[in-house]
Amino acid sequence: MTATKQEFESRLFINNQFVHAKSGKTITATNPADGSLVGVAEAAGPEDVDAAVAAASAAFKGEWSTFTGLQRRNCLVKLADLIEKRIPELARVDTLSMGVPIMLSQHFVHPWGVGILRSIAGYADKIEGQSFTDQDDGFYKIVEWCPAGVTAAISTWNAGLAYFAGYAGAALAAGNTFIYKASEKAPFNALMIADLIPEAGFPPGVLNIISGGGETGALLASHMQIRVIGFTGSAPTGKKVAELAARSNLKKTILELGGKAPGIVFDDCNIENVLQTCGDIFLSINGQACTASTRILVQSTIVEELTKKMKERFENMEALIGCNPIEPTSRVGTLADTKQLEHVLKGFEIGKESGKLITGGSRKGTTGCYVQPTIFVDVEEDSKLWREEVYGPVVLIKSFETEEDAIRMGNDTEYGLAAQIFTRDIARAIRVSRKMDVGVVTINSGGIGDNQSSFGGMKGSGLGRTGGWYGVKEFMEPKSIKINMKV
Ligand code: NAD
């Protein structure tokens, strides 16, 4: 197909070159603030995915396999340095595609992504193993971690560069080759860094970037030559990815899925901190964060005070909605697209049937994907709203009497990604943390992204982990070598 005349790169990046998709298919990104066209990207079909895998497969056996850990590290650090110079453009395209305030995109999301890439690069020459002496059985045993081969990741839109950095950084530090598919809602940020890949020193085929929607994702998940696939997205899609992976070649999956995090608020907390975390920060991204506290469990002694203050915060933030997220003064963005808008409005209706609306509950205005920050109280614990993810600016507040009640209510969901605990009693915070069936607990803060600790969910929130060495290991296989010392 012919290239679409537009501001942003639309082609696929395979073997260190931009190429047109053979599929003839495209995906379209529109601006959720006003419905205008952001751009059209070419979508990879079966032949294109095969071409990316063939390039990655040849690269895995080629020059890349001779790179030392330090050389791999240097390529990743150089890529991070080059990406950093493009942050303003990357932030702009993400804001246009999915409505995050430009201030957040430029000063938080993209610098975070660059930091992840730099930090994870450091593991490339520090891949360690284990050894066991022959004292017990006459065999000296070595366990080595080996790269898995051709690997890939499929991602979501809310912090695209951070997901790219986490998956590509881990896979390449480990010595694999890699194919990345961004979300169809924000496809241009990954394409915008593709030309930096050769400049950073990666040989052709090592790092490939393709675009497309669910069909392209499914081609990656079911490809017979891909050995590990990372996926960040919703739980229902994650289950499909796991099924495709199992039905094809039993490739390993890393599934970073949704959540319904409890925020457990004890009466000795710093209330202003709770209001900032569960109010201002949560609303600046319109509640579109997988780890956000969407079920706020409050000790009965302060539930009235906290609910009143949260209502005020939510209403103050509502007054700021409507400023186009591309404006540097914007503090609250939009929902990602009209599909997400419909989903959130449906959540509001379910909430009105199963709880009491305190504030919000409607769309804001008639253009753009803006909704009112919304609070429900007394939501029934067996209702869909209590159990299922909305992924919008809506919180449910419920009171508890005892620590045990809070733990039971917090764990009463199939999700197990994150929990937040607000208290000045650190012994209690640690005690409660240990009882939460989640992969990440944050004390006196929202879900923060760091470069060192593990990130990922228990129960229905996923499989495997990203983050630091935990993420690198997911892209490797342990191999045991046993030496008979008696021969
Ligand atoms: P989604 O599941 O709709 O899409 C995610 C990705 O999957 C996209 O790239 C999409 O093209 C692809 N996809 C769709 N169908 C597919 C299929 N059949 N096979 C393979 N790939 C397919 O999710 P979304 O709307 O992009 O993201 C929102 C969800 O992501 C929320 O549930 C949120 O909690 C979750 N999320 C999780 C994390 C985390 O790290 N745990 C981070 C951010 C968002």
C-alpha cells in the first residue's frame, strides 16, 4: 500500500527498515478530546508478522548472539539517551492519541520509560546462575540462565513507552530478539522511536516494531516461532493470549492484567495524603491506572469526614475538566477513546442500581471523552461494580470496623494486582500487607512505578512479573548442566 500522508510514521519497522504492511490493513487513531484524526498506521497481517519473526529469528542466531553483555547494555543505554531527546514529541503524540495531560506525559510517563530502559540495561552483563557441589550425589551442577529466542510483547496505551521499555529492555538485556506491538489506541509513540534503533547499535532484526489491533496481537500470541510473549492489557484479552499461546507452541506468557485495588484507610492516616492519592492523582489520569485504589475501604470512625472531603476534591477536579489535554495548563485528561467512554458510562449505570451516588455519574459535555469524577457509597459487595474493573474516574467508598474486615473486603475480588494501605502505624501496615492477595502493596501512596522491585498480579490479575531482574528472568530459561565428577 502507499504511505498515508500524515505527520507521524505509519509503516512497520522490521529488520532495521521501515516497510509497508503487506496486509493492506490500517488502524486509525483519533483524538479523544475532540474526535479529530491523529493518524493512520499500517496494520501487520500474517505475512508481516512472519517477516518480523523471520528477521528476529535470523538476528538471534546472527551477530547479536556474539554481542557481550556490555555491548547489549551499551545499545540499550544509547537507545534511552536518544529517546530522551524526543520526549517532547513523544509526549505530544501520546496526548493527542489518548488524552493524557501533556504535563503528565512529558514530565512523568516518558521520563519514567527512559529510566526503565537505562536501569534494566544494567542487567545485561550481570546475568548470574547457580552452582551446587558434587558432595551430595557426585555431580557438580551448574544452572545457567539462557535467552529464550524470539520474543514479543503486546501492550496497552496508558503508559506506552514504559511498557515498551520494560519488555524490550528485559528481553534484549537477556540476549533475545524482540517484536513489539503497541496499542491501536496509541500506535505512534513506538513507531516514532524506531529510526533510533540502528543508531543505538542494534543489528537488523534484533528489535522490530509493528502496529495493529487485536488480530495482529493474536498472530503474535499464536506464532510458532515466538518463545515468550509479554502482554499488558485487560484480563479477558489476557486469557485469550494465554489460550493462543498454549494452543500454538506453549510459549511462555507474562500477563500484566487489570485490577480492582482496595485502598485501605485507617483512622490514623494522613488524610491529605489520601485525598491527593485517591483524589487528585487518580483523577489526573481519569482513573485509567491498573493499580489505582477504586474500592476505598475506610475505618468507620473517619468514613463520614473522608467521604465529605473526597466529594469536595472530586467536585474541584470536575471544574478543571474540559481544558484540552494538549494545553500545558491541563490537569485532567480525557478517557482514552469512545469505547472506553461507553464502558465507563455503563459502569455508572450499574453503580446507580447497586449503590448510592454521591457525586458525578454522567458524561461531561457533549464533545470529547470527558466524564464527571464519580463516587458511590454503599455499593453491594456482590455487584458487578464492586467486583469488575471500570478503568475510569470512579471510586466506591465503604466503611469497615476491624482490620480483619478490611482484609476480607479488600481480598474479595478475583483481581489481585495491587493494594494501598494508609496508616501511620507501620507495624500494622506490614501486617496487613502480608495478608493481601496481591502482587504489589503500597503504603501511604498510590501505585508507584519503580525500576527495581517486581511488578505483577496474583489471582486473575496475571502471571509472571516485570520490573528489574524479575522482568529479565521472565525472558530467560534456566538450564542445568550436570558433571559426573567420578569419571
Ligand atoms: P485490551 O485488552 O483491550 O488491549 C490490550 C492489547 O491487546 C492491545 O494492544 C490490543 O490490540 C491487544 N489485543 C486485543 N485483542 C487481542 C487478542 N485476541 N489477542 C492478542 N492481543 C489482543 O486492553 P486496553 O484497553 O488496551 O487496556 C486496559 C486494560 O489494561 C485494563 O484492564 C487495565 O487494568 C490493564 N492494564 C494493566 C496494566 C498492568 O501492568 N497490569 C497496566 C496498564 C493497563
